[in-house]
Amino acid sequence: MQIPGADRQFTLFFDNVRLGEDRLLGHEGQGLPQIFVGMNPERILGAALANGAALHAIDMATRYANERAVWGKPIGTHQGIAHPLAQAKVEVELARLMTMKAAWLFDHGKDAGEAANMAKYAAGEAATHAVDTAIQVHGGNGMSEEYGLVSLWGMARTLRIAPISREMILNFVSQHTLGLPKSY
């Protein structure tokens, strides 16, 4: 069974292809570092996707908290509902700022590795927390297909670990930002 979608991958082989020296990306013999530079846009895109999922989940939960009334008032009037949503909003806005910084650095030809990794980490964490909070706000309805949060949770959770896991991001920050010895 083949599952439709953008996540299908294909392999492309180039045999006996010759290119001129003017086609070289980066420096000769430094292919792996060039690949890592090429991954920065992927991390920025992943962060942007996670931020969007988080904002959508927060919006859905906020609407539900304003519309769902128990004991004559909306459930959003209770701090047990309002505070987790507010915390999720703070977290996603911080992740969005780091994502914008990473995108700006990349767009201006500057080293975006640290910011791209931090944006991906922050956005993945924020999205997972925001969607989990939205499910909690919805109570039992949060797990029903018609509310659409369960599929958002799967996407947010995937963006937390792919295309690079949070642990590998922490390895990068430990080594390249903090100057600690390589741990892997």
C-alpha cells in the first residue's frame, strides 16, 4: 500500500556526470560541512511548520474555551484552562522570534546554524506543548477525529524529532555554542 503525501522519498542517481569547477558548492574536500549548511533552511522550515501548528492548536483551544460553558460561564474563565494556554502562546511566540532570526541570518548570507537549530528545537517543543494543551482543554473531545487535534499532535510530535532530533540539536549547541567536547 502506498500512502500519498509529501513525505514520500525517492532516490536519484547520477552516473558519469562531469561538472566544471565553477559548479562546486563550498570548498573541495569539504562536502559534509556543505551538507550541514544546506540543512539550515530545512530546520528553519521545520520550525515554521511547527510554529504554525502550534498557533492553530492554540486558536482552536481558545475558541473552544470561549464557547464551552460549564456552570454558566466559559471554561476559559478558569485559570486551570487559561494559564496553560497563555504559557503555550508565550512559548510559541518565543519560538517564532528565533525562527525569524534564523531566517534573517540565512537570507542575509550569515551563519544561521546555531539559530536554525535553536529555532527548530524551540518550535518543536512549543508545538508539542501547545497541541497537548489544546487536547487537554477540549477534554474528551480533544481525542475525537472531528476536532482535528489528534492529527495535529502527530505532526507536532514528528516535527520535534525530524528531520533532526532535539538530542542532536542539543549536541550541536553543546559543542558549537558552548564549546563543550563533542559527545557523539
